[in-house]
Amino acid sequence: MNEEVTAELHCSHCDHETIHTLVYAGRLLVSTTCQTCKTQIKHEAIDLRLHYLKDLEHRISTKPFRLWRRFWSAPVSSMISLPRNIMLQPKKIWSEIKAILNK
């Protein structure tokens, strides 16, 4: 599941501040595309894979603390959303892996 975000950045190709589309897989930036000149910058696939594995390891190791913090800040809504989130997590991770492998 790629997430696309727009931001105003300096384009080194057209040398102006322009709107760029940023594509993320999970928390990793996959590519940036200038909306004016359509120049696209992509990260190397091998780099993305290595960084994704490190990021996934970090997310898994910190998940118990994040869940605990979420339960303490909003116990009722956390309990209600937990079953749905557990069911959607494998699909989310699989989508991220497919996005990384396809780059």
C-alpha cells in the first residue's frame, strides 16, 4: 500500500520551488516526482529492501510499548479497534513488501 503525499520542495532539475509527489511504502520514501517538470527520483531497490527490513524489525520490537501507550491513553477505543487492527496488519505489511519488491 503506497501512500502518496504532496509537498512543496526545491526541484534540482527545474531549479524552482514546486509541488512534488512523495511516495511512501510504510515509513520509507520510495520516490519523489516534480509536478512541473515530471522528473522522478527513485531510491535503489536494494537500499529500499535493506532499510525496510531494519524499519520492520524496529516496528515489531517497539509494538508492545506502542500498544501499551495506546491502551493507557484511550483504553475503550483501543479495545474496540484492536480486533480490526490485528486482522488488517498482515495485509498492510504484505502491501508494503510488494511495493518495495516492485521498485
